[in-house]
Amino acid sequence: MKASKSLIIAAVVAGSLFAGSALIQAQTATNTPPAGAPAAGPRGPGMRPGGPTLDVIATTLKLDDATKAKVKTILDARDQKLKDLRADTTLSQEDRRTKMQAIRTDVDTQMKAALTADQYAQWEKMNQPRQRRAPAAAPAAAPQQ
């Protein structure tokens, strides 16, 4: 009986020490990516809130420096407008959706003016919603009775 009590006490003490050391390590550990690693948010690396990053766009569309500067200006303005829109808590969801669509339309018009026809076609493909990019699944056949 005395040996089992000692064994239980020793197990509780050992468990407490183990749990305590894990908590101390968790508090001192940082969750930062290694230096040079791309910041991967919920959308993954190379994506920004409104779509792909400037570098991804420039590489994909093979932009020259002048066009890249124009696109950067357009995307920076879009990002600021989207940030302001998200910060405006007075809008209803419908008003927010309408304004967001207006921002997208405005960006689309500006990109069409800044890019060549081929670049603009690629831009449109890059910015299609994910549902439209994937091939539509064939509807399941209705069971026959």
C-alpha cells in the first residue's frame, strides 16, 4: 500500500513537471517564419486580399517596367479602397457588396486600358472566381423508377 502511494505521488509529480516544462516552452517559442520565407496568409503565397500580388501578375503577364508601374498604381488604389470599405461599419451588406462590385469594375476598366489585349485576356483568367475556373461537374443522372 505504501509503495503504491509513493508510486502515485511520484507519477503526479513527474506529470506536473512535464506539463510545466511544456507550458514554459510554449510561452517562450515564437511562431515566426524563417528569414526569407514568403508570408503565406490564408490565400497562400503570392496572393493579396484582392487577388494575386504585383510580382505574380508581372511575371504571368510579362509586364515591362512602365506597365508594371501603372498596374501597381491601380492595385494600390484598389487595395486602399477595399481597406476603406472594410473599415466602414455603417454600410449594410448589400451596400458593401454593391461598392465592392463597383471597385472591381473600375479596376477592370483601368487594367484594360493599361494592358495589351493578350495581357488583359490573361488578367481576366487570373481573376475569375475559383468556381468558374474549375470545369463544371456533370449533373448526376436522376434515378429511374
